[in-house]
Amino acid sequence: MRIFVTQPVVEAPLRRLRALPGVEVAVNPDSSRILPRDRLLQEAARADVLCCLLHDRIDAEVVDAGTSLRLIANGAIHPANIDVARATARGIAVTTIPSIVTEATADLHWAILMAVARRIPEADRGIRAGTFPGSQSLHFAGRMVAGKTIGIVGFGDIGRAVARRAHGFGMRVLYNKRQALAPSEETELQVEYRALEALLRESDFVSLHASYHPGTHHLIGPAQLALMQPTSYVVNTARGPIVDEAALVEALRTRSIAGAALDVYEREPEVHAGLLGLDNVVLTPHVGSATLETREAIAAAIVDNVTAFLRGERPPHLVNPEAFGSASS
């Protein structure tokens, strides 16, 4: 039984995998980049179990290459990176992980929001280059966060976690989702519903947490950016295609908005070239859940699924139960 892991994971869960009887565990040792496509296809062709991560595109070609594949154990909450229909047709079980990235992603969201508002990357680069303009200089002056208005688009677990942090900064919290909360819940959470257009007009920080589907593709485009204040910011840790990157680059370049902070991109791992040369944008490489604690929890969930499967038990986070019987036999 050959298990292939597409990137290094935390060691303790990996030891659990290696302790399983009758298995060979191979791990790609390079954590600095996404596994190249040709290598992914080669490894899928040799594996019985493929342990993959959100950035691995397990499409029909990869599924079909895995002639011995019985299980695809995904390290993402939703299997959007996997052709589940094709895997099911091939009798390959697919598993995901529970919702365990909320607090880590909210922390990262807040970190890059603060970084762009207070121009921290610019100041860091400046001091390393010998620039020290003085404690009351305008040279690296940013904008206040405390007391401002944050507009949260998508009010699920991560949106709510960001709202809790915003209250600590004395911020007014607006939110937008498909269906407004009950007035009693709004009062309890100290939030106010707004239609998207009104939220964009009123917010100093537009905080994106919507799930990605055809209805949210380019949810933030030229028309929406034009509604924002020239002193406001876009912060996206949800999914890249929610934002029209070309339109965002133009808004940043012309300073029709003050700045943006992005952890996700339209065509990952590609980043729009126009973003790379701008000082009023903070960029991180999709590291929302990248804490050691969360990475260990993700790896543990993957291993739980694999262990159950190899014991002939239904994995705890099985996506396609109709494929389980044929895959486990």
C-alpha cells in the first residue's frame, strides 16, 4: 500500500501514518512550491492513497492517472480542487477535513489589514535600506484602524471571527450575506446588515470572506471598486477569483482606493504582475491557515481519514459515500 503526500506535513501525524502496517509512505520534501504537474501525475500513477492539499489540482487527468488509487485524502474543508464526480465514477473515495482554520485565518486577515493600513512592509523595507525619517515624520504615515468602519462580505465562521477582533478595536461592523440575521442576533453580535453597494460606500475596510462559486466570481469588480472611498482598503483572505484583479490593479494604481491586502489570487500560484510593483498592496502567498497548530490539526485530520479507510471503516469526513464500498474492498 503506497501513500503519497504532496508536501511535507507536521511530523507527529506523519509518524502515525508510517506506523500503519503494510504501508509505504512517500513525502515530497519541498515545501517551498506547489508540486509540479508532471510529478503529481507520476506520483498519482504509483499511489494507492494520495494525500493532497488545497493548492493541488486533482482533476480528471490526475484521477485517471491513478490506476491504483483507492483514496484521495484532501487537506481542505471543501473538495473544490478535486474532480469528485470523476473520482466517484472510478470508485475512489474522497475525504476532506473539518472546519479547523477559522481562527488562524482570521488572525492572518487581521495581520495583513493592519500591515497595509499602517504601511508596515514599506517601513520595514525602508529601515533596512537606511531610511529613518523620525518619530513624527509623515514619511511612512498610514491610516487609523481603531474606531473605523469594517464591512464584512460573507458572514460565516471566519467573517464572525474577524468581527470579534474588530470589536476589540472599537470598530463599527457592517456585514453582508445572502440572508440577513435576525435583529436579536445582530444586537448580540453588534453588527449591522447592509446591501453590498451600501457596505462598499460606508466601509473604511472591505473584508472579504464569501465562499467562491459562479455567483461570487468577480464579486468585486470595476463597478464595486468605484463605490469605495479613496481612503478605503480591500482585504481578501477568501478566494482569489472573488476579486477582479485587473480592476483592482487599476484602482490601486490610480489611488481610487487607498490600498489592498491579499492572501489569495485569481490564478494561483500566479500573481498579477501589476500587483507586484505597487507599494499600496500587501501580498502573502495563501498562508491564512499557516500556523503550526493549525497545520498539525490539518495533518491529523488527513491521517484520521486515511487510518479509518485502511481499517475498512468509513472515514469521518467522507465526501462521496457511494464510492466507499468499492474503494475499500
